[in-house]
Amino acid sequence: MNNMSDLKLNENQLKISGRCNILSGLTLGKNYDLTIGDVECRKSEDIPNDDGTRNVIYTLKLSPLSEVNIIDEKEIIQTKKKKGSQSQVLRMKIEERWEQSGSNLDREDFYIKEMTRIITNY
């Protein structure tokens, strides 16, 4: 077989990464339900299996701007969703572009290059 897409799909899988602030603590060992809003699918990966099939893993990225509700039987524990300044939002968008681009630059160098481009065009 020439490439990963020639392999039969076995499973689509979900990975969630990132962090957000919650307004109260959780109990270790307890099960919770979640609702998640304002997250972005940042990446998909093809992973070959030993049986000649492949799994596709999709990664959703939480950010300080994401909205997460943690639900137990008695209450909903909400996140402390940050509004973010315009500059914080712009930085997050530039970092998202860096992750998607596969650039050879490190994160900070990419950010500086993009900010210079934006300022020059302004």
C-alpha cells in the first residue's frame, strides 16, 4: 500500500487537549458529564494498526475562551470563561495558525513574524 489513506478505517477517535479555569474543585474518583463549547479541531492523525487498518484521531483544543460545563447529579460546575483582550485573541489566532502551518519556526518566532507582517500591512 502506498499511503495511510489506502488502509481501511477502523475507528475515528477524539482527543481533547488544553486547559480552562473552573469555578470550584472536583472530587477524585467521581464521574462527571461534560458539555464543551467554542473549541477548535486543530489536528487529525492517521495511526496504523497491526491488523492493516488505521484509526484517525481528531484533536479538539480547549482555550481560555472555551466554555465547559461539568455536570454531576446535583449541580453544574462552570468554567471561568475569559473574555480576553483583542491582543490576547489575536495571539491565540496566530498560535493556532502556527500549529496548523507546520512551520519550521518555533512558536514565538512565528508570532513575531506574523505580528511584524500585520503591523507592516497596517
